[in-house]
Amino acid sequence: MRSRMTAAFTLGLVLLSASFLSHASYTNTRYPIVLVHGVTGFDTIGGLINYFHTIPWNLRRSGATVYTSSVSFVNSSEQRGQQLANYVNGLGHAKVNLMAHSQGAPTSRVTASLIPHKIASITSINGVNKGSKVADVIRGIIPPGSYVEGGADAIANALGGIVNELSDANNPQDGIAALETLTTRGTTSLNDALGWKGVNKTSCSGTSEDVWINGNKIKFFSWTGRGIWTNILDVSDPFLGITSKAFGREPSDGLVGVCSTMMGRVIGTHYDMNHVDAINHILGNRSIWVNPVTLYRNQANRLKNRGL
């Protein structure tokens, strides 16, 4: 009797240890993860506020090596993509996995076109892969060359300068270039230049998970939400409620249409999550139905299981 109890206890310890070890390495990818922020983004402000609120820690706690890149607060995807390429080269790793929010997605695709041998995968999170109707509306009400455009550009650039100071960065700012690159026309022009790699030109869908760029196979993934009002305590929800009007009946996350976000293998577009929820902000106020942190952790595990 005692021997059976000892054996059962030992088996329980073994199973518990196996479960712990499995959990401890759940996000332990082969290559580091680099988080890439969107337009008007940053890595951290004063070392206190992270653009990807708690997500880096939640990836690291079970094995991942994680970096949060810093590119321009406002600028074109081409300029940001070059900055990101310089950042990745400076890390000194053979390859990295890019996990990119909003404008971070086209930024990452530019980077992949520049240093494809350094990129193991790109994950687009609520990415602006075919432009945003919100940017189209704003471009329509700010005439090129007008005093309004000049004023808006000056304000955006000044804010970018403040963010540079607070985040100890030195990134160039160009508010009008950022606006132009996020319009449907601007993003279409970028996709033409990139050969529509990973982005479906003709339909509302993704493409193959495997994308070849200059002889290098890179894994492409994407997900998005289609919620707007997801938490009454989230002060960003009313703003997104207004911007969502630009889409009419088209499903969106408040700033980007669902079809525009699709890239590579589409993991999901059904999440009750808006554009700000996708980075676990503001300060974790989100829908009770989906935890964005879980999506990032699951994706890291997916990359790990693919040997990335």
C-alpha cells in the first residue's frame, strides 16, 4: 500500500515538474522577438510606460528574449523600415521575429525587403497593410500645401520631438509623410514597391504563411479585432467610436478595416478588441472576452513550435 502511494506521489511530482518546465519555456523562441510600435508610438516613456503594456514581461516570463524597438513617432513606412533594419542589425542576432502593431506592420515589411536574411517571421497585429480610411478622411480635410497642413505637420513633429526626449531617442519626424503613407493610396504605392509580398492584392484574405523575399523564406502571420466599445473604463473607446464612422458598415477596430489588416496566415479577425486594446492599453482596460496578452503568448509559442 505504502509503495503504491509513494509511486503515485512520485508520478505526481514528475507530471507537475514536466508541466512547470513546459510552462516555463512556453514562449522560448529560437530567435528573439522584436516588438515594433505603430504611428505616434515609442518604446517606453521615461522607462515607466511601455507602448506594449506588460506584453514584454509576459513574453519574457516563460522564456522569450524580447526587445522593444524605437522608430519615428511619425514618418513614412519606408523611413521607419530603414530605422528598424538598422536597429535589428545592431542587435547582433542571426535572425529575429518581428511582432508589429499598426504602422509597425508595413514598417516591418520594408525591413524584410532590406534585410530578409535577418527576419525569421513578421506578425502583423491590427496592421495597416492596405491603408486606413481614417487616414483617407484626414488627408481629404487637410489640403496639401495649405496652412492647415503646415500647422498639423508642425504639431505632429513637435510631439515627436517631445517623445524623443522622453524616450531617449533621436528619430527624425515627418507628420505629413506618416499621414500619406497610411492612406489607401500611399499604402498601395508601398505594396506595389514591395511586390505585394504577404498581402493579397485582389481579395479580403491573407496569403500563404511562407513568403519568399530575395531567396529567403519568412513566415508571415496576422490577427486583428473588430470591437470598438470594449470597456467603459477605457478613455480611448469614445475616440475610436468617432473614428470608426469612417468605415460605415465595414468591420474595423476603430482605426483600421479588418480586410486591411490581413497578411500572410490570418490567425483571427473575430476578437472583441479595438486598435488600442491590441497593445493591452490603456493600462490593460479591455474586453472581458479576449486578453491580448494571451494572443502574443500563443503566437510566441506558435513561432517556437515552428523552430523560429
